Amino acid sequence: MALNDDQLERYARHIVLKEIGGPGQQKLMQSKVLVVGAGGLGSPLLLYLAAAGVGTIGIVDDDIVSLSNLQRQVVHSTDDVGRAKVESAADAIARINPDISVITHEARLNATNATTLIGQYDLVADGCDNFPTRFLVNDACYFAKVPLVSAAVGRFDGQISTYKGYEKDADGVPLPTYRDFIPYAPADGLVPTCEEAGVLGALTGVMGSMQALEVIKELTGTGTGLAGKLLIYDALDARVRTITLRHDPANPLTGDDPTITDLSAHKS
């Protein structure tokens, strides 16, 4: 796949990086990434994936743009209030890079459609705002053997990791999944939602941009990814720390005696 003159100019700052270069840019242009959620995390993630030249971007979200979204969901504008988020995001991507193919999935990801949707893509980036979807995406990516870059935010803190539990390390131990970090979803009401607790808008920009960076690294094979590690960002104290995630033999998904063998445990 040869780059034309416009593409050579558009991606010049990538191409001069020896770690990416022309071959890495071609990989990005040939890749298909599914973004779950066109909200606070999905907004910067989508914008930077489009700018980077990821050839096909899928967006799955069933929500519409509301005025309260605009404090952090920068892919949308005031004129988009009332529109489907997937359509608003698709228009923003087209303005940045008209060469990108955008596939909109105006639906809520569930146990019925997750396998089919995820199976169409090379990588999934999850920016959802609820635990049921986060666990569903984790499990579906594991069964489909599709890498997952997952991020989440609290009021002033964020976390991000890459999950490839279908692969093993040098010792033959499975790489961790989200369920090695948190085995089961917390009970309803135990963790306050963004609407209830609030969130610093710029924080979602930081974490969504980190997601885009990790996606690009995974697609191009550049640098060291976050598989087996969890990066935690504390915005109030401007601190970043990385902890090691380890495979848990009691993991209900990939442990010695798994109890989750398909997506039937998730609501359709």
C-alpha cells in the first residue's frame, strides 16, 4: 500500500519517526479499531485515531448529545445537542481526515451483538462509563482474541491498561484480563456514576489521549505496551504510577476452573 503525496504530507511527522516510519503508517491505515463509547474518553481517542490515519474506525454508542456532555466530550459541539453521538463523532472525524472510513453502530453493546461487532475489528478501545459494559467488552475480546485497550476515570483520577488474556507470557502463564484486576462488577449503587460524583473534564482528555497512544503502539508494534500493567494517573497531585497486574488462578474467565465460558452471563 503506497502512500500518495497528500498522505506523505499529512503523516510526515509520523513517517520521520524511525519507530513508526512509512511501514508503521501503512499499518495504521490498514487497521480497523472499534471504539466503545463516544463520550469523555472516546472523544479525544476518536480524534487522535483519525488524525493518526487509522483506516477504519467503528463507533458503538446508543446515546444522544446533551448539553452537559460538552464539558468534556470534545468530539461534539453545541450544534450537535440532540443528535446521535455516533453521527456527531463521525462528522468530526470527517472534518479531521476525510480518508478515514467510519462505521457507526448506533446501539448499546450487549451479549447478543458483542461477538459479531468485535469480530470485525483488529483492536477494541473501551471508553464506556459503566461496569456491565466494561466487563462485557473484556469477556468478548477475550473470546474473540482481540486486544483491548481499556480506560476509566473517576472524579480526579484515571486508569488504563491493555488486556490480551488469550496470550501467554514467557513462562506460559496467561496475560491478565480486566477480571484479574476486578473479578466481578461491583453491586449497583456501590460506585457513584459520573453524573452523581462529577468528573474533571480535562482528565478525560488526558486518559483518552493515553488510550489513543496505546492503540497506536499496539497497531504498529512500537515501544512497550501496557499488557500486564495498570497505569494510574492522579490529576490532583500530578502523579503517575504503574503497577503490575498478574494472572489470578481464581479468575472466573481465565483461571484454573473458569465459570465464564461464553457471554450468556451478560444481559442481552
